[in-house]
Amino acid sequence: MDMPPDMTDPSSGLFKLRNRGNWIRLRTLVLLRWWAIIGQASALIIADRVYHLDLEMGLCFLVIGVSVASNLVAAFVFAENKRLSEQDTFLVVLFDMLQLGLLLYLTGGMHNPFTILIVGPVTVSASALSGRSTAFLGMMAIVIVTLLMQFYLPLRTEDGFVLRVPDVFRFGSWVAIVIAVLFLGVYSRWIVQEMRAMSDALQATQMALSREQKLTDLGGVVAAAAHELGTPLATIKLTSAELAEELEDHPDLRDDALLIREQADRCRDILRSMGRAGKDDLHLRRTPLTALVEEAAEPHVDRGKHIHFDHAAGGADIMTQPTVLRRPEVIHGLRNLIQNAVDFARANVWVETRWGDDTITLRIMDDGRGYPADMLGRIGDPFIRRRAPATEPRRPEYEGMGLGLFIAKTLLERSGADLTFANGADATGAEPLDAARSGALVEVTWPRKAFEVPDTPALGENQPIRG
């Protein structure tokens, strides 16, 4: 689906604003480190006073003091609202990991149950940093716990008894930490990427809907202007024509009068082409269903593909067709789906509209190659990136189409519709499909009561168009 770059291209300005650099506050990491410092100090005090362990308390508190000093520097030297770049955040998380590793070395290494905390910085990195930084920190965590298997100061009681964990449990802890680093790192990264992709896609959807609403409003304003300017333009045209007749003996002046008439006609044509909806008349907000569908398809009628419209009622006269609101989100959503069909069709696109007592159904079909089978279950997700098997020819035209279809799906579902994506060759239904309609198929279904509006409402006063 081809969309304007500002809505679909992840490398465009909209998504460059979502770079990971410069969006994490230093204060957030400082507060998290204060909690870590409090926890480390509390654990040391309890180990000394309650369990009477013989620890290198001076060295341990020296290591904690380094974190305290760095926090004080960050709090008093840098601005409170300072945001860290990717590299700055990476260095802060790496410092915390090394500080924790050194503290574990002083307190028993892998015999210390708090070694599991080494997973924390990796999880933070997976949520906030790039994949390269996360991979490096994950490797560092594995290296640290591996070194702690062999190098550490033993845990002793005040009586000199060495606390040791059996080797099998120590090895099990090492394996568990390695698995946790890998699993939690990958899991956190995938979840965060899904959330970012969905957030960006929803933002693009809002932009698309806002643009469609502005275009609709602008069309009304221009059409209203064309209506209001019709009389003065007609007067200018009539006056210039009379002047041209009276100035036949003055060719230069006559040509000027004809030029004025010609430019008046041009102004009329420009205003007429820029907007056809008229004033923001409440009556014009309502339209027959077939007119709405054809309006959505209008920009793609002259793009070299033949669009066939088939409007019919299920067992009823076509004059009983539903009357619906001209909602910008519905028009934009249908226009995206029709555009997708026109883009990938060989020569023909079919738009079928059916309605009955309970439902309204719209089918958009083409004679193209259809959706790849491995994508059918994921169509409608934002930013689809297809990885085709080496034996299957690549179809680059489908790369990156996910956001356009996501926008269409989201906008139409807001109107109460259910969407189904399939290939015409595989589709089954009450009405058999023509053999030529073997390409992509989209079926949009609304509950009639929710989508239809009454035929004869009280119009009320026209509302002014606000810019």
C-alpha cells in the first residue's frame, strides 16, 4: 500500500522523533540507582548484624560509596531534566552492572543468592537501548557470572565457618542466570518493539484521519467559496465580453478584455475542481451507500485499471439501499483498500456492495497474484516485513504494505466493521467468485443498524465551517 511518506515510512520525520537517544531522563536512572544502593546497604547490614557473616565491610561499602558519589555528581552537576543519549545510557547501565559484579565478588560470588540481580541491567537495556548495546550487556553479564564461578571472596561466619553451596546447585544457578539473561533480554525486546510499532502505527492512523478530515473541511470551504464567488465571476465575464464587443476597433484593448474573460473562466474551473461538496450542509453529510463507495474509489478510477462496481440488495429492490454518514474515516479506510487492489491488480478490480436486513457487506477483489500465503494471518499488523523462503521468488511490492492496511483496518473497525483478508482463489461463501477474481480479497461487514442512519432526519441549522 503506497501512502504519503510522512505516514508510512519509518525513516521519515515522524518516526525519527522516536529514536532511542535523548529520551531517557538522567533523574530516572538516578532514582533507580538510589533504590539499588539502599537495597545493597540493607543486605550488608542484615548479613553483618543478624547473620553475623564475616564480610569485607570496608571494601563493600567503598564499592557502594562509588555509586553514591556518582549519584551525587549526577544530581548536583547536571540539570534535573537532562536526557541521556544512547551512549550515555549504555555507559550508566554498564557501570551499574560492573558495580554489582564487584560487590558479588566481595560477598561469595555464585554462592551469593543475589547473583540473579545481574539480569536487571540486561532487562533495562532491552527496553531502552539498541539491539547491539543489549547484546553487549548480555554478554558482559554472562562473562561476569562465569568469572564469579571461579573468583570470589568466600562467605564466612564470625566463627570462621565457610558457607558453600554444592557445586551442582552453583552450576544450576549459573545456567539459570544465563538462560534468564537470554530469555528476558529477547522477551523484553520483542515486547517493547511490538509496543513501539503499535504506538507509531496508531499515531500514523490519527494523522491519516486528521488529514482526511482537514481535506473534507477544506473541500467544503472551497466549494462554498466557489458558490459565493459565482456571481461576481459571472459579472466579470459578462462585462468583459461586452467590452470586447465594443472595443473591436482597438485590438490591444479588446485582447485585454478577452484575457479578463478567459481568466474569470479559469478561476471558476479551479474553484469547481478543488471542492464539490458544497457548504457544510447537514444534508450533504448523508449519502447512499453506493455513492459513498464510489466516492472512496474516485481517485483511483483513472489509474489504468478498470474498476467494476456491483451494487445489489440481498433479495430486495436496490432502492432500499442504506443511507449512511459521509464519515472521513470510512472514506479514507475504503480508499486505502481500493488503492491496494488497484496497485496490485493486473487489469481489473471489482467492488461489490451487498446489503440485507441485518448486515452491509463490501467486497474488494482484484485479478492480481493475491496475498502471499504466509502473510494472510498477519495482514493488518503494522510494519509487516516479510521474509520469504529462499526457494520462493520475492515480491518486493508487498514489502512494507502493513501500515497502510493497518490504517484502513483501524479506521473501518472504529465504524463498527469487521474485516476479512483472503485470496479469491481460496475464498468460499454464499456467492461463488468469478475465476478471474483470483487475487486479493477484502471483505468488510457492518451491522446495518449500527452503520445506517434514518432516511428523514431533522436537519437543523447548517453549522459554520471552522478553520
